[in-house]
Amino acid sequence: MQALRIYAGPKARRHIEQHGLNPKDVRVVPGAAGGPKGLVLGPLDRFIFGDWLAASTQEVHLVGASIGAWRMATACLDDPATAFLRLENDYIQQHIAAPPGKKLPPAQIVSEQFGQSLKDFYGGRVQQVLQHPRYRLHIVTSRGRHMLRREHGLGTPLGYLGAFLTNTLHRKAMGAWLERVVFSSQDAALPFATSDYRTRQLPLTEANFNPALQASCSIPFMLKAVHNIPGAPPGAYWDGGITDYHLHLNYASDLIAGREGGTGATGTFDSKNTASPGLVLYPHFQKTVVPGWLDKGLKWRHGATHFLDNMVLLAPDPAWIKTLPNGKLPDRNDFVQYTRDPQGRMKVWNAAVAASRQLAEEFQGWLEKPDMERVAAL
């Protein structure tokens, strides 16, 4: 059974038909939120960053939210293949015991231990990430506004209820409750347009690297918000997946308009532009690119848009996923299911990661002998 599916937007497909897919073509790599689901992308990450992209020289923007931000920051380390193995091991081995009678540990304890794990992981290596000669890292967070400007036992649930209701009416309206805040290394311009949603960009520095990364991974009610990040406006910062679950961003605008004489991150999509400004390579755990976390149940927002026209998306085949332990990808529900059996969870997750090596092997094989029949429309 084939494990890997390859999808492409119309511009990306035309490029591959004419030129194939080469590492020098890639200008952006996104990393989605999704918790443990991202574990199955480890072998692909090791191949892409440890081998394939290393054969090129162009600047590449890495955009990540939640576990995707952790993955993209890891790609910037000096030995990314080894670093990804450690990330995989650290994530699988994590265990915080829940109190008697509870399914999950307190958010405060989870935040404290997660913050320490990030310090241990990147300790002494933050400058490797910030000063990478080719990679520009963009960490996506969600900053609370008004009722959500501070974490509060009553105000926070009410604020998220308000965000949910307004998002159901119109995604952009959720900006009244939460704004997208992106921390970017080396003063890099954003590789996507920002007219879709309320957005703020800030410098990523040694002082705010750990707080920004922890904020990007701080799932509401499961972890505590990160307050008052150095160099950023005051307030509560949460998981970047809330505003940008799968990073369905307007890559077509910036990479086309910005590189072809347009106005960069504030540019607009030009359907007449047929130039090839670069591709977005997206290792993902599913075909659909869902805009925000609150859009998960809004199926009408799951389709591809022109934002993704220059994207090549790599995802596991749904039929192959059913062959994994429990017939699914690892997910956060496993923390609850195996709350009293952490070793059982670790065994299941390790088995899924071992099986996912097939994804990297098939992608490597396809690159050596591209077959357009395997490239489906995104």
C-alpha cells in the first residue's frame, strides 16, 4: 500500500510538469498545528531538511504554529536530522501524571514542565535558530484582545465563546477577540499577505524566543497563556493554531507580488502573473488546510483557495492511516486514553513514527522519478 499522497495547486502543478520539483524551487515550508499528529512527519522532516533542501542555496521561509513552530525552529539547528530525532523522542516520552480522579494534569504544571523542556532542548542553541544563513523563521501566536487580553477563570471561557460565535459568522470578525502575532527572525518580511486577518509582526530575538515558542504551543485550557512576551505588546498569547490552525495563508500574494515587483506582504493576488516565484512545500498530515482551530467543524472553509495555488502538499493516504495502531494518527486524545498507561501510549506512538518512514522513502523515490499521475489537485 502506498503511504504518501502528493497534492498541488494549479501553479505548482504547471511548474512540476515543466520543470519537475527541485529543492531550489522551494521558498516556504509551513508547519501546522495539530499536536501529536505532527509526529508522523518526522521522517519527512529529516529527509527534507537534513538532505534534500540542504542541496540548495536560496532563502527559505519557515512558518509554524504550535508543534509546527517547534518543528520549524528545529529545522534551523545546525544538525537538523539529529535534532528532529531528539524532538520526536522528547515529545513521545513526555508524561505528566494526572491527579487522582482527573484525566489530565493541571494547566499550570503542564506549562511549567513544557517551558523547561523548551529551555533544555534549545539551551545554548537559540542563536543557531535566529542566525541561520538561509532559513527565516516565523512563529505564529494568537494574542487575546479585550476580554481575552488576560487569562481569567471566567473571562477566558466567555471570550472564547465570543470568538467562536463571531468566527462562525465571518472568520475576519474573530479579529475582535484574537489577533495573529508573528515573531520573525532576521527582520524577514512575511512570506504571505495579511489582508485576510488582523495581523501584527514582531522581531524574534533571544529574549523572546522561548516565550514566543511556548505561546505558540499553549493550547487554551490545557496550558496557561504566556503573558507579556519581551518586545511584544502586553497581553495573553496562546496557541498559534487558534488563528491559523493549518496556516491557510495567502502565500500566492507575497511570493508572487513581492518578488515580481508588487507590494510584498500587503500585495494582492494577480491571476495574470504567470511567473514562477517559488513554491510552498507543505509536509502535512491531511489534504485539507483548515484556516483556524475554530473552523474545524465548519466544513465549508476546508477547501483550497487561490492562496494555495503555488503549494505542493505531502500527506499520508487515509487508507494507510487506518493501518496504524488504533487505526489513526497519534492525537491529544491519547493522553486521556492512556492516562494511566503512559508506556502503552509511547509504544503506540513509536510504532506510528516507525511506520511513517515509508512517507519519506516514497517522497524520495518520487523525486528521483516524478510521476504526474500521483499528483492530485489540491
